[in-house]
Amino acid sequence: MAEQSPVVRKPRAANTLARGSAATARWMKAFLAALADTSNVAAAARTAKIDVSTAYLRRRQDSEFNRQWQIALCEGYDNLEMELLHRLRSGELKPVAGAKRASRSFDNATALRLLAAHRESAVRQRAVRDHVTAAEIRASIDRKVEELRQQVLRAKATREAAAQGMLSAPDDAA
């Protein structure tokens, strides 16, 4: 009788772990996508069919998940900002008492606050986009200041020359 080779089986715990890892990867992917869409942790957890505490625990234990969480939140806030910008630019339709049609309303105060809040980050992003260093930005500002200084000096010299010309004109006439 021939000797049979023993069947090698994976331990049951390893199979469970592998399934758990795939399931974890699925809920993490769903959670992060929903977080980017909503900027809302509880809503993202519901979408991923997990408890909020599971997401927070994972974030504390997994630095890569924490990094992806932050990226998703930033994306979510960017989406929210884009929606707000659209509403601020196109206005909101609001009913007018006694009118058949709604009136378009614009919230200029909020639009101005949003612009002011993002002015610095927009300048920084333009510099990054254009691959400009801080030293190059400072040099550009220094050049602008020097150009303005030269303009002021030229204007002053022109005024002084005009003033001297007016004073010396009677002498020339004599």
C-alpha cells in the first residue's frame, strides 16, 4: 500500500484573519469614500455598515488609515466649499410673497468672508502650482517695492523740476 502525503491545511485562524482583512479593507474603502462625500463621520460609518467607534479605533491604531481619513475629510470640505461657492455665485431661489416666480438671492457677506478666509491659502497654492519658492516670492515683492519707489522718486523729481521751471520762468523773460 502506497503512503499518502499528508494534506496541509491552513489553520482556521489564518482563514478568518484573511476574510477579516478583506472585510476591513471593504468597509475602510466605503467609509473613506463616504467621508469624502459627506464630511460626516457618523454618516460615513452608516454607509460602511460599521459603528462609529470602530472607525475611530482604527484611526487611532492605523497611521495610514488616519492619513487617508484626513485626506478624505479635506476632500469633503473642498466639495462642501465648491457647493457653497456655486450657491453664492448662482444665488438661491427664494419665494416672494404674492409673486408667481421666486427671486434669486445672493449672500454677499458670506461670499466675502469665504474669499477673505482663503486669500492666503490661494496665494500659497498658486506658488506651489507655479513651483515658486518663498525666496522667489520675496524677491518678486522686493522688485515690486523697488519699482514703486523709483516711480515715486521720478514723480517727485518731475514735480520739483516743474516747480523750479515756474520759479525760473520770470528770470528768463527779463
